[in-house]
Amino acid sequence: AIGKGNTCNPEPFITSRMFEAGFLLGFGILLLLACTYLFRMFKGRANGWAPLALCVFVACNLWLFAAAKTGIFWASLYTGSATANITQFSFKKELLDEHRAPRQAILLGSSQTQAQIDENILNTQLTGKLWTTELHFPGSHALDMLLVLRRLRGEPGDQNFCYLSEYYFYTGLHSTAAPYFLSFSDIPTLRRLGWGRELFTQPYAMGLLADALPIFACREPLSHRVLGIAMNSIEQVRHDSNLQTNLVDRAAEHAAIFKLDRNSDLQKGAFEEFVSEAARQNRRLILLDGQVNPILATKIAPAIRADMQEFLQRIARENPHVTLV
């Protein structure tokens, strides 16, 4: 029930969760004993609460840093169909090493990849030959895919499938993955790619803070668990209620965000770095030349679709580890 179909072999899944539970329990006891010792040391001193509070804060971050490397921690934060995206991603990521199939495939990209390719059907049909793990992140652009792939260094995954559409390259620089996946080690790469100004915007600042403080990195999953799904879905419900119900009118309005400009050049540069990163990790990329909703496609300038296809064809020609479908 906890695995939700994401494990192909129950034995390593169960034994790993038992080991993780014992490790986190033992580590938690050690941190508790350390805090108790410090409490006795500072008890009765003037302003003794300040260093004690700091020690408790550090202990919580240390425990969460260790917990975030385990599958049982992320499984404990599962809250049904509205589970936080980072929870689902992290849980599946921690299971990658436990699959015993001869080869592994990873599905990357936005929710379009998740919607167009069903990992459960693939795993049912290809049992014993290929195990597929879906690691999409909603709203991903090209840069987001790069940040996610850099977090998968050292993880299994012979082949990576990406369902691509105009959304990845031509809808601006807003990043949904940066608050969760950006790290300080990414800064030189982003500066080299021309993203220096964006590093001072909110999503990237949140990502760097999360990289420094595990308790902040786990803010969304923990709030889902403590406050409940309804409390954390208020913004999404408000957004959905304000959507235009006429699809043709909505498409005409939405098409305005698709542009060929500096931002699209930056996204394409980030995608080329994504392709290079895959080569460094010895991963084969299978790029699926996808589409947006056909109603929306009729409202987008034809030059944008042509530019994307020309770009993807060039990527496939210049990189032997890339297959374009």
C-alpha cells in the first residue's frame, strides 16, 4: 500500500524501510540525548535559552537531512491523491536503487510527460525487462529539467524519456522546480548560461534557502501532513475557479505568453546543458516531439512550432546519445 505500485521487488523494499526506521529512531535518540545534556548545561544561566534553542534548531535540521534520504520518511508524508509533488518525487527517487530489472527508464519533464506516458502500464507489460519510474515535476521548463537531472547524479536510469512541447521553451523564465531542486553548486552553471539576474528572484532564493536548511526544504510536505490537504489547496482552488470556461477564448488569451525572445533563448540554452548533463551521466535521452492542446495550438504563432522542431532536430543530430521521436 505504501509503495503504490512503485516497487518491483517487495523484499528489498521491506528490508530497506526497516533499516531506515531503525536508523532514524537511533539517530533521533542520540540527538535527543545531546539536547538533554545541553539543557542541563545551560539550565539556570542568564539567556541560556538562546544557545539551547539554536542547538534544538540544528538538531531538527540534522535529523531532517538524514530523514530526507530515506523512503520511509517520504512515505509517512503521503496524504492521498493531493500529496505534495516533492513528496511523490522524493519517494520514487529513493526507490531507484531497489529495483532489480535489467534496465531502468526515467520519465522526466512537466505534467505533460506524466499525462502522456503511463508508468504502470509500462511496468505491467515489461516486467523483468525494463522498469520505468515517473519523476515529472509540474510546470517544468527546460531549466527545471536541468535542475532535476543534476539531483539524479549517481542514480540508476539507463534511458530518460521526455515529452516536449512549446511550453518548455517559449513561456518565460518562471521556475517551479528551483524552490525544491536548486543548490549552491548550480550557481556557476546558471551564471554561465546567462541566468545571473534570475538568481535574485524569489524561486531561486527559496531554493538556496532550502538547500541550506532541510527544515525549510520540507516545509510543504510537513504542512500538508500537519495542516491537511484542504488548507494547502486554497490557492489552487481559487486559481481553478477563475479559469475561463470557454476553451477557445482561454486558448486565445493563453497564446500570448508563447514568445520567441531572450527568454526562449535562455531556455534553449538550459536544455542544451540538460542534454550535456545527460551525456556526463551516461544516460540516453529519448525526446518525444509532443504538442499542446490542439485548440491552443491553432492560436500560437506557427513560427514557434517550427523553431522548436528545428531546435530539437539539431539537438538530435549533434548528440549521439539523443533520439528524437
